[in-house]
Amino acid sequence: MREIKFRAWSKDGGMLPAVVPLPDNHIIEIQPMTHHARAIKVEAIMQYTGLHDKNGKEIYEGDILGLCGDNELVEWDEKDGHWTLRDKGFLLRANPCWASCEIIGNIYENPMEGNA
């Protein structure tokens, strides 16, 4: 079964892992150590792709991957219903450098030129 997870970006709180999306760009943030939760308004909610980079780090929508010497943004393609690379326009795993991909940042903390 595919693992469904989300994270969120808030200008005030930074990147927030382990969140539950709510309507109107609100989330419930889950704090694993205390099991407390709080509702927060966020700028963006990102879904886990179910994939990992070469270091075993989970890849989320909005992550920037280093692939074949290029920086590529991970996005969801609404039309075709799959994870894609923005500039390449093809399936995330279809890139010939897939085995060596590495997360180098995300669009919110490290905006790519022309994509912020």
C-alpha cells in the first residue's frame, strides 16, 4: 500500500513535517514527541511522492532534485496524473539519472530562478 504523507510551508514556521491538510490552506501540525496538535494557516501543502533520493530521503512535491547536472522541480501533473519534473515534462522516474538523484532543496526555502 502506498504511504500518503504531507508536509507544509509556512512563512512563520518554516517547513512543517507530518501534517494533516484541511480546507482553505489550513493544516493540523502533528508533533510526534508530545502528540499535541495545532491548526496553522500555511502557504503551501506538499504531498510525499512515495520515492526516495539516492540518500534515502523522502521526495515531496516542491523539492528540487539534482539530476544529470541540472536542478529539477518535482510537481504533480494534473492532466496525466503522475509526478513529473517541471522543465523536462516527463515522469519523475523516467529520467536517465534517476538512480543518482539527490534532493538539494525545495522551492520555498531555496527558490529556483524564475520559479519562485
